[in-house]
Amino acid sequence: MTDSAPVHGTWEPHPAARWEDAFLSGNGHHGALVSGDPNAERVVVTHHTLVRPSRADTRPPQLAADLPALQDRLLAGDTTAAESFTDGRPLQWVQPFHPAFRIRADRPPGEVRDYRRDVDFTTGVVRASCDGWTSRVFVSRADDVVVQHLTGPALSLRVDLDHRLPGAPAGLGIGHGAVLTPDGALLSLRARYPDSDLAVTGVTRVTVTGGTTTLVPPGVRVEGARSVLLLTRVHRHTGELDVVARGRALRDLPADPDELLDRHVALHRTAYRRVILDLAADPAERALPGSELLKRPRSAALLERLFAAGRYHLLSACGLLPPRLTGLWTGDWDTAWSGAFTQDANLNLQTASAAAAALPEVTEAHARLVQRQLPDWRDNARAIFGTRGVVAPAHTDGESGHSYHYSREYPLHLWTAGADWLLKPLVDHDETHGTRDPRTAAALAEVALFYEDFLTRTDEHGHLVVVPSYSPENRPANASWGTVNAAMDLSAARHALRTAAAYHPGTAEAGRWQALADRLPPHRVNADGALAEWAWPGLQDSYDHRHLSHLYGVWPLDEITPYDTPALAAAAHRALELRGAENDSAHGHLHHALVAARLRDAGRVAHALGRVLEGDFFHVSLMSAHYPGRDVYNADAAHTLPAVLIEALVQSTPDRLVLLPALPPGYPVGALRGVRTRFGAEIDLTWSPDGGATAVLRPGRTTRVELRTSAGAEPLDLVAGEDRVLTVKER
């Protein structure tokens, strides 16, 4: 270890020239993108509920009556049968996520000296300063308000709320409000969506200390002040909002920004500091601004900072809902892929670190999305498949959970693995905490009910057949997209049925579900020695694809492991070797790394990380992009990277602990502190260049697990409340 500590923040010597480079703050409800320009400060405000209404038909397609005929055709060898299994509607995107507005604070132009802007991950405060002027912005987790505090000698500012962001529709119905108050002013901005009774209204309380405040529509001018405090909330509503009442609610908050900050930090810092990664980086590199550090992709300091930034951004994006494709932030109304929750890969990748990295706040946000959409999932099962239970959609805007985003090329309505995929993080949370959430138990039972009704066809060997079946977002080399027995569907059905049975022990249902799982077919190994993406004779693999859905059994499940199923693990590894990167998307590379870590392939973990670190995927804000060259603002890489590093260093199941399974070369010394295991222990792990390592375990419950290290396997007995120190001699 070095004498200095990892850096829990980042900084820049210049304001953000693009909204993508703005520093971020958020509380899982409101978000803020802060440019830090002292003469023209811009804070873009977002909120998880802001999706633009569309005229899409959001009902799931009514196809159940035609399902038996489709199954007959697919089982008879008609490889294109599923192409006509739609109701004929064109591809419809979910309602697109968009920003609310920006807060503008303009000063008279002047020379900018000694400028610096930074974001403190431990507090969520974005700060900019120069020549006696300072701006602090944070989004309170305690009071759900965007706080902006400007200070300086004899401040002169013009403040207003501005809806004119890139891509804003011309038909927005805009209304401004500005009234003086005894201590400043109350500003409002209403933007009504075109052809809708829905609107977004922002309300900002302006509190001025010293100086004068005058109305300059649509905002105010402040002159000669010592400080200006702006408190902002966003509301999505129908009809007209009572701005006066919302203003009173803001007035009831403390007028002292430090008091507001203390209330927020008590919640935010506690969560953020639970897990720390220290790679013994060069102190001089740790001191660099992020823009310079990004030019050193092999730097341990860069990986430390991205790990810290990933935790910070993930925590800040989660609250009302889990992270969207853009987390909680965007500065543009034309957000790629609608800024949706993309649930066939991206959402679970982004939240993959939640259980191990001690962020139950993230899991609770994930659970909130699942619970609010279960009624729509029931509609999907009934309408498309004619069954009881639930089927999750591949895309949602956070409002509707209906499956209506699909097409011939992307028959996402045929994907039946989604509910298990989305419930797996909730099961991981329960295992980590030694509890069984009754909400998760009930949802798992509904998934099992779906499979009871859906799995009615068998093959010549008497195995159940998943038909139709779909492997997101790939197709066989010699068939269309809707097929039979996709590996992910098989793994998901097995896992869902067995997990539902485990959550309902001793019941008749549990016996039926376990028996059903036992009748599913095994995975298939193809002629290349690889785990086949479709376990159905004659279907050929398509290797060059960004998704790795067929390796669901390796990660996040524990169905295929080098310890319990070595032959299948070898086939999965061969499938990983053959997999291409297709369009070079960040989520594909890091998904590859997560699977590689489970298969103990440190070289592949390092290679996949290298593709992202060397591919110019990160903005100066340390938020990421979907493609190389910072093309398309997207949170996948930023939020998933911490999970990759944790999986490379520590893995656990309810009965196994694996230490240093896939440590990437190039990071020979380090420490990972505070990781939680699925058998209820907290771990601090340190490792050194000589191959040795030490793990300190703090068990929360008494149990026996298998310990796996480079030296092999041995039993490990743990007693609740008694720390245990493990020493690994060599790797």
C-alpha cells in the first residue's frame, strides 16, 4: 500500500464545454448536471419520472390463441414461423426519458483566475470556484431537493429557468412565473407536452443574503449579494400545479445550506463508504484531473477512480427507480434508445455490484420497479402466452411494464427469461442478508406459475421444450430469431422453478416446481466444443454478437461453474473464446469480463477491461458512453465496472467463497474492503506481489462454506460475530 489513499472524487481545471462532461449529482429521484462555468453557470435538472408521452399502443399483443399453431410449426422445423407471430403493429419505442430544464445563473463577464471544479463522491457535492467565487450543488437524499449555493463578494447574477435544451419539441406549452418574496424570489417553469394534459413544472426558491433582488422576466436579477441559495424541485402532473403550495414546501426547508448538506451526507456518505478499492496507485497520478488520468488507460489510479465514480454514480441514480440507460441524467431530449430501462442485459449489468458492494439502496430501487410493474407482467403472460403468472418485457420506460416494444427482427415479446433475470438480484440480496423478502417470494411463485402453464411441449426424449424461445438479441446462423430452447431460457426456467421451490419449502407447489425443473433438457455442446446458444438439433451458432445471453448459467447464475460442472464450464469458456464484440458496445465488453471472471480467466478479464479503458469510452465527468470515442451517453460501463473488479477479486454463493479467482495482471498489490458475501459475511481482502493474500471475514451468521483459492478447496467454518483471518500463501 502507498502512503496516500484512493481519491474519492474527480476534478478539472476548466468548466464543462459539453453537457456530457458536466459533473453529476443525484438522489435517485432528482438529478443535476453541473457545468461549473463561473460566468454562465448551467445546472440541468432531471427527474426519474420524466418521460415524454407517446401515442404508442401500449397493450401487449393478443396472441395466445395462435400460440399452439406457432409451437407446432417451430417443432416441425419451420425456422421462420415466429416472424408472423405478431399483431402487425410497427416497432414502437417506449416513452423517451428527457431533461426538465436548466437553471441559468449569469454573472457579468470577467476574467476567470485560479479556476477549479470538482465532485466529491463521499458527499455528492459538485463545486466550482475561482477568484473568490464559489458554487456548490448537491441533490439531497434527505429532503429530495436540488441545492445550489453561490457565494462571493458583491455577487451580481441574473437567474432564470430555461427549457431550451437540445431536442426540446417545438410544441411545448411554456409558462414562466416569477414573484418576489421577503428573502428573494420564487421562480417556476411549466412545460406542457404537445397534445397532452401532462406537464412538467419546476419550482425554485431563491434566497438572497445581502444585496437586492428585482424581477427581470422570466427570472430575477440579484445585485450586491453575499450569497444566493437556490432550492429546486420538479413535478410531473396533470392539470395545473399549485406553485404557491410547492413554494411553501420549499420555504419550510432549512435556509442554511450547511444544515441541508449535513442531513444529506448522513445518508449518502454512509452508503458510499461501505466498500473501498485501493490499488496502491502512484500518488502523483491520483492527484491528476480526470481528463489527464483518462489518457493513462493502464494506470491503477484510473481504475481506482472509475471504481469510485461507478459506485458514486450508481448510488446517485437509484432511489425512486434503478438506473436507466443514462443513469438519472441527460442533457438532450433525443436520448438514445429512449433512455429506457433495457432489461435484457443493461439494467442487470448496471446493478450487478449491488449485493456484493453493499448498496441495498440500489436493490430496493430495483425491487420498486419490479413490484410496480407486476400487474403488467401478468397481462403479458395472459395476452401473449395464455398462461397464469408473469412475463417481463425487455424494455420499459418505468411506467408501463407491458411488452409492446418488438418487431420481426427483435421479437422481444417472445423472451420468457426476463422475470427470472430481473428477480435474480433480489434473490442475491436475500442471500446476502439471510432473509427472504415476501415480495420476492410472491413474485417467484408467479414466475413458476407461468412455467407450469407454458412448459407443455416435449421432445423425443421426454424433455420439456421451451417454444417459442428467444436469445436476446441474437439469431441462429441458419434460422430466424424466434426458435426453440435458447440456452438462456433453459437456464432461467430451471433457476426460477428451483428458486421458487426453495422459497416455498414443504408445499405441494414446491414439489411440482422442482419436478418441472428436473424435466428440462440439458445444455448442448456444439461441434466447436462450445456451449450452444440454442440447445436444439440443427440450430447453428452466430458468434459475432455483443450479447452473451447463452452464458446466463455462468453469470449471474451459478448453474455452470469450474468446480461443480467442469465440462460445461469448459464448453462455456470455449463459447466465450469464440464470441465476437460485434459493434464494440461497452456493455458487451464488460458482460464478457463478468463471465470470464466466473470462469477464472484473468487474461480475458484484463482484455475486456482494456477494450473499455483504451477505447475512449469515458467522458470527463467519468460517466461513460455506449460506443468508443465517447459516442452516445450511456451508464453501462460506468455502473458495471465496479462489479467486474469485485468478481475478479471475490466471488461467493450461499455455500462457497472464492478468493482472487481472476485478478487482472498489472494490479499486483491492492485491497478491497467491505465486500458482502451471499453467506452473510463481510470481507476485507488484501493481496501482494509475492502472490500472497489475506482475507478478514466478519460473519453475520454461523455456517460452513467451501473456500476456494489457488491452492485448492477446503471447508471453512464460520461463527457469527467471530472474525476469521485467512492467509493465502501463493496464487
